[in-house]
Amino acid sequence: MIINQETSTSTSTIASKEEIIMKEEDHNNNNNLKRARVKVDQVREENKRLKSTLSQIMKDYHSLKMHFNDIIQEDHHHAKKSTTPMAASDDESEFVSLSLGRPFSGDSKRGLEMMIKKNSCSDQSKNYENCTSNKHDGLELGLDCNSKDEDRNDIRAASQKSPKNSTSTGDNEILQHNPLKKPRVSIRAVCNTHTMNDGCQWRKYGQKIAKGNPCPRAYYRCTVSSSCPVRKQVQRCVDDMTILITTYEGTHNHPLPPSATTIAAATTAAAATLNCSSSTSPPHHSVSATSSTTTSPNLLGFTFPPNNLTFPRATSQSHPTVVLDLTSPNHLTKFSSSTLFPATHSSPTSLNFSSSSSAKNVSSLSPYYQPNFIYDSNMRASSKHDQKIFDAITCDPSFRSALAAAITSFVGTNVEGKNSGRDFHLSFSQQSSTRNGSVGCATSFLNRFPQL
DNA sequence: CGAGTTTGACCGGCGC
DNA sequence: GCGCCGGTCAAACTCG
């Protein structure tokens, strides 16, 4: 009897325990289900975000395209009305390329590239819109993902050769004096090492003592790919030995390591700007124009001619050179460019990042980089045309992103290569957060360019 | 031994 | 034509 009672008691205990276990399992399943739902929601949100990003990129692209067409059409009207050399020079071949870095997958050798190509339309009466429809004879504005660098170089070379056979007016003279010189992008940065870590692999192939600078200039070539045409020169600034001047030439023809995409994108974008500005606006045609009322009131300044530019003496002035100045002796970060113009009127153009905001204390930043972004209220361009071209390009988020990327690479380069290169804005924020001192700088920059 | 660096020689552009 | 200078080449050298 007693045994039966104990048995029934133990049976009921087991049953209750099973019940508890079942409940716990249900509870765990519910929790797992909840977690899974949360994850699904997160994935969906990420998907939405990516779609909206893509949508925004397409909007920006179409906006830029429309803007560019407007400018060209207006310019064409001017060309019709005027027979001045400047107007005639608009028929000269030009080539502007805005690259957005490169993919890392091997299936495509090219990254997303926005190309603005303006070849000569032999017939003056031909509408620019018609030119647009002809890929080879007129304007081209598109997202190009497949052409090889050699193709682009060929086009560029052809476009630079063409002036030799055309009339000697305006830009023709200019280009005749600067045949087939590859544009260069020079970066000035305070650096205590012998070379800047830009993420690429380089092999030194020469060293030279340049005139006027006791510091030797080192010549490097990219060794990521044996056929890569990219070279760089490294030299200390004669005026300030702490400043390292790194000059890049050429375009990589291979996928870049993630940590190298920032510099590559920035240099490409800067070189593209140089191509655009230099080929359309000789400095001696400078006129003053304020920018605050133009389409992009908070954009970069565009100054002809510059008053305070510093060019690396090491760099041959016969090469069109963009100088990205990341030193801050005057708490001013400058982005300047020399042009295709001959030495006789060689007034390099400049792009100044400046703002009216007072200098913030950035002493907490890296001891080698203390930038301050200051707006310059006096934006001038050599012509209305230049201003609009420049506005159109600087409106381009990719251009801004590339510049932000360049600055990021100095402020808080993620040398481990976590930067996917897909979204410079995200990279900027993420990288900045890795170094406390960089946050202020990054925030300052982003505040200036809300679209970034 | 291979990869990278050094360094003197060489080449081409440019100014006089 | 000559000299200067920037840029490149390539043999010798160094290093891991």
C-alpha cells in the first residue's frame, strides 16, 4: 500500500518535472523564434537600407547627368554667340573621369566609374545632345564598369594628341605645351616614417637628389601587379622636413587591397577634377564669382589663381598635378592642383576646403595630423562655365566621398583592411571611431558635407 | 636563393 | 649643339 502510494507520488513528480521541462523547452523555442524574427527583421532593414542607398546613388547620378547636360547646353549657346578663342577651345577634346574605387572581386577589373567624356564635335552646329547619343564623337556621361584602363589611356592619349592637329587657339596652345603628360596627385602630409603607408605594395626602383632639395627623392612602382603602371615619388619637403610629399601617377589596373582603395579613389577623383578644370579654364581668363548663391553653397572653394599654394618642388611642373595638402601649419587643409597650362602662364588652380568656423582645438588628434576644415567664403572661378562644371563635379557624392576617404586614411586608416570600400561614409565613421582623436575631425568634416 | 634596395649610368625633354 | 635636370634602367649589393 505504502509502496503504491510512493509509486503514484513519484509518478506524479516525474509528470510534473516533464511538464516543467516541456514548458522550458517551449520557452526556449519561443526565445529562439523571437531571436530568429529579430534577425530576419534586421536583414530586412539592411536590405531596405541598401536599396535606398542604391536609389540615392542613382538619383545622384541622374542629377549630375542633368546638371552636366544643362551646363554643356548653356556653354554651347555661348559658343555659338562668340567666336573668341576661348569659345573655340570648347571644341577641344577633353576627358574627365570620376572613379569610385575598384571592386575586390576578380571578375571585374574595373570599379564603378563615372565618366564624363567630351570629345570634339567637328560640326559646330551639332547639338551637344546629339553628341551625347554618339559614344565616340560627342559627350558621354555614364556609369562605366567594363572598359580597361588601357582603353581609357588610349582615349586620353588620343584626346591629348588631337590638339596638335587643330588650330592654335585657347586650350590648343596650352595642350601643345603639355603633350601626353599623365596627371599626378601629390599628397602632403606630416609623416615621421620614410614613406606613407597607403596600403599598396611598392618597389623602389630609383633615388635621386633633385635640384633645390637636399633630401633625395625616391621612386617607387606598384608591385601588386607586374603590369601595374602606377608609380609614386616620395620626398621630404625642403621647407619642412617633417612633411612628406608623396606623388602618385597612373591608375592601378588590378584590384586593390581594401586599405589602399581610399587613397586610390581620392587620387583618381582629384586627378579627374584637374582634368576638368584645367582643360576648360585658363587662369588668365580668371573672373571673380561668388559661390554662396550658386547651386551648392557649401561646396569646396575653387580659386584661380591661388595665393598661397605650395607645390612640391620635386614634382615636374610639366605634369598636371593635384596637391592634396593634409598638413595644417595654418590650420587649413588645402586641395590644390596645377594645370595643363604652360609655364608662361602657369598658375595652378586650387580647391580650398575652408569654412568660416573658428579653429577648433584638435590637439587631441594624431600628432602628425591636425586638420581643421575651414570654409572659404571667397570662391572664384575663371568663368561661369568653370564654376558650373566645378559645381557639378563637387556636387557628386562620389567626389566628396573620395576626398573624405583620403582624409580618413590619414586620420584613422584602418590598415587591417576592414574597409570594404563600398561606402566611404560608413568607413569614415567606423574608422574614426577606432581612434578617439579622430572623431572630432571626422565629425567636423562630415558637418561640412552633410551628404557624406 | 629570391626579393628588394642602392647607385651610377643612361636617356629624353627643355632652355639657352 | 650643349648642358642641365628629371626620370628610368640595370648591375651590384643586402637581407631574410
